[in-house]
Amino acid sequence: MSQMSYESAYPSIPILPRSRNWWAWLKGSAAECAHLEHESEWVATLLPDTLYLRGKRVVQRDPARPEIVLCRTCFTDTLGPELYQYPGLVVAFEPDPDVFTQYFYVAQPDFAAAGVAPEVAAAIEKRLGQGFGACARCAKIATWLWFPRDQVPSLDEVEKIAAAGEPLCATHGARQLCETFEQIQEANLFYVNLPYGEAGAYLWI
């Protein structure tokens, strides 16, 4: 698998020079956006095309976009357009800002290999199979099903997945997720990826 350059993958993100010097290269560190030189309360590591299945890295695209560490603004500016353009179905759970360290997308065929509990996978697959109807905020077809944390506080509450959720179109779904991240005051996310395949779920741990 080949890898894109940072300039090609993230043309609008200013890169912190010290994160691309020889010492960073020697350590194998990811590039960082320039804003992190003075901002450290909100950090997210984006691995756009990388999924972890049974403990192994699986690359979903060739050439793959490289890992990059971003401030909140650069993160949502990068994430938003990708989510708007994704044509598949997304079930997305609002994370707990006090405890989450990862927010990752898993396509439906990879639920088991990614370690999604069978009962959780079954509940999500049922909702995906039913379709989402119309967007709750406009007249477009819903391709997202958003689960606010007050409806589904934890994935352990499987019975709530069967009935809760707000159907959203791609525009409102992407906007909802980005706004959720923007409202979180502090974060240190070690792993976020982008949607792939035809349908799946954004989960958090």
C-alpha cells in the first residue's frame, strides 16, 4: 500500500514544522497542525483510511492518507466535508466527553472483526436494514441515524438502540457530529477514522 503526501492529503492544513523535522521522522511521529504549538486542550489523531480488525491495521484506501494530529478546528474542518460526501448509511452515537478516547467508524461487514458485541451489532444491523425515512430537520432522505447520549448513554443498553435515534440527511448528520465535537471543551482522541463501505456505525470508547 502506498501513502499520500501530507500536502496532497491535507492541502488546507498548516503543518507544524517541528512535527516534520528529522527527529519526528526518526521517531515515526505523525505530523501536527500548526495550531497545536499553542493549543493543547483539544487534540485528535485522525487516521482517515485505517481500521483496526482483530488488533491489526487494515487500510481501506490506496494510496492511504497519512495519520495526522489536529486541533479541534482543523479536525472538524477536515471531517465535515468527508462526512457530507459519504453516500452510505451511518448510525452514530454521541460520545461521553468525559471519558471517550476514540471515535471510530466500522462498516457493517466488519462488526465482528472489530470487536462489536454480537447483541449490539444485531441491534444496529436491524436499524440499518429498516432504513431511516426522512430527515427530522428537512425533507431529504435520511442517511444518518443519530443517537443522543440522553437516549443511549451506553452501548450496553441495547434495547434503547431498537427504538431511539433521530433520522438525519447527510448534511444535517455531518453537521450534528461536527457540532457535537465543537461543544466539547477538552479532548484527547487517540483514534478517529472516516466512513467507508456502504453502511456502518460510529462508535466510541
